[in-house]
Amino acid sequence: MLAAAAAACLLLASGHLSAMPEFARKYDMTCAACHAAYPKLNQFGEFFAGNNFKLDNWDAGTTDTGDKRLKLPDYPPLAFRAQGYFQAREGGNIDPITGEKLQADTDFQSPYLIKMLSSAPLSEHITYYFYAIFGEKGGNGEVVVEDAWFRHDDIFGSGIGMMLGQFQVSDLMFPREVRLPFQDYMAYRMAGITYERGVLFDRGVGPLDIGLGFVNGNGISAHFDVNSPGFSRPDNLFDSDNSKTVFGRVGFDLGPVAVGLFGLDGKQRGAGGPAGLDTSGRNTDKRVAGIDLSGSIGGRWYWYAQYLWNEWDGFLDAAPDEEYSWDGGFAGIDYIPNDRWAFSALYNYADAGDFANTDTIYEGIDINSMTLTASYYFMRNLKGIMELNVDLLDDDPQSGNYYTGHLDQEHYLLLGFDAAY
């Protein structure tokens, strides 16, 4: 187990060391020092992230201004990540109202993602991190900032770390940005516990790693003009009400197995309109509970598993007094036999539970799929990827007024490149 302070920081920080060659440039070391296989972290990479992305000589690469209270990097600390794919798939785009379908059996998805990243220590205890997406999933023409935060690793000398900004709630468990498969951890996305704005505290207490956070609960795109004084003011609201979502995780080791217990309580907007496509004006209660397990075998096999239970009270406008429960999770294993190859298997599962037969898009929470991935590393920071996804659910023909549920299977074969530089 890592030192307690570093392990507590790891709860939040390890999710953000997403292929940052800038650290290799700064410290004159290979990417293999931190990554078992890009972008997956090894133990030292986890320690480095937990140490606020710095080594003891972090200020050696700063400009000598003659001012001890000014630590500027010698050059702008920037890195880039790019992905491009070819995909053959069965799933398509179906209009839930009309049933009109768009489908391309073969699809050139390049560039799939272009991302700029930056991070550097600003003082002995404060580090910043952000990345901006210039293009993702065909959405070109607009820059989107996702992770963006400041972090102090020792507030008032208490040993408590604090991160303020935009981050993924799910990073407390298994960070999506450092997974080896292209396929996502679907339960996190369906539970709505990815990007939020807020604050996260962390600390190691004996054998426990504790994280406690508070977020707005409305994602990272909402903002509202302040015009109540009359004429609009230059400031903006990032939240539309006084409620905040509280969440936390307690992690500990049971022999060779790392265990985490997660809980979240907050509010979210309900769903209304045809097929539940519209966002309601109502705030509804939301609760999530989960357990995560992980471990490694022989330094080459890495396994992990996540279970989430969700309860959304009064979520659908059509039945505002109903409680809707559903559950899901995923399990995976990575095998890294050498510095050229990495192999992964990822199983995603979710049961729509009370959303079944509601004739809404939330019937589509159902998922049962197996993903197999092979990555070949041309260089430490450049890999070719081949991935096969098999959908284990049968097609579910339309049965209500709308085209919802599992209307198409999600088989796909993906080939492409993933690079960081």
C-alpha cells in the first residue's frame, strides 16, 4: 500500500494523469516510468499523481526570475492526445418519435478526438490541471473544457487535500480517462456521475482512504446570467438552485484486494415529454450506492469490478410519485505481457429495473456486452488498437408509442490509432 498521504490523494488525482508526455519532458524520464501501458498507470504513476503531479525537484525546471515566490515553468507545459478510428458496426441512430433510422455499416471516425492538456505545480502544495477538446466524436468547431481544477495537497497543514474545479465524480473509483479499452464504463455514464463542478476533499486515516465531495449536480455546461438587480451583470451563476450533491468513498485493502464503498445523495432534473426526451423543470431526488474491487497478479494481470445501485425518486413527469430503481456495473481484466502488447476484456451490464416498459429512452439503460481489446505499441506514446464488442442482448422490437429500448444490437469492430505527444 502506498504511503497514506499519497494514497488518499490517489483517490482523485490518478484519474487525471491521462497520457501527459509533458511530465516526461519536464523530468527527463520515459513514459514507462508512470504507465504500465499508455494510458494505464503503474504503481509509480499512481504515486506521482497522488503527490500532486510533482517530484522533489519539481522547481528545477522553472525560470530564474530572482524572486523565490515566483515559480514559472521554463516553457508552457502542454501536451496533446489524438485518436482516429475505422469502425464497422450494427447500431445506428434511431429517432425515438418517428423511428427514422440512420445507419452506416462502415464508418471512418478520424479524427475521433483531439485534446490539449496542461499541468504544472505552481507552489510546493498547489498544482493546476486542465484539458480542452478541439474535436470529439465528430463535434468539430467548438472547444470544450472538461477536467479543469486547482489542487492543494495540505490545507492549513491538516494533511487534507482539496481540489476545486471540474472533475468526474466517478474518478474516485475507476478513472475513465486511463482505461485501456475504447469501450466506456457504461454504468458511470448512465448513472450521471461523470463531469461536475465542485470541491473534493481527501485524506488518509490509518488504513482508510477517504474522499468527500460536493458538486452543483447539473454538469459542467450550465450557466445563467445574473440579471435580478435589473440590468444584466457580468457575473454568471453556474447553479440554478441551492441544493448540492454530496458524495464520498471510503477505500481500504483486504489482503491483495483493494475495496471501495461509494455513496451519493443529491438532486437531478426529472424527465418528461414524448419518450422522456425533455428535461423537466422539477428537481428530483437521486441516490447512488456502490462497491468497487480491484487487484493485480504478478505485475502483468490487473483486474477490477464495479457495482452501482441507483434510485431516482419521481424522475418521470408521467408518474412523479413513483420511485425508479435500477442497477448495473462492469468488470474487466488487463493483461500486459511486455512493452509491445496489451490485452483487455471488459464486461458491461445494467438492468433498467423500474424503467422497463415505461416507453421512455430510459428503457435503454439495459446493457449486456463483452468487449475484447488488443493494443500494439509502436512507441511508448503511440498505439494501434483493435477492439471487438459483442452485444449479448437480443433486439427488442417496438412495443409502445415510441421507438425506445434495445431496438438494435451494438456489435462493432474498431481499428485505429491513439497517440500522446
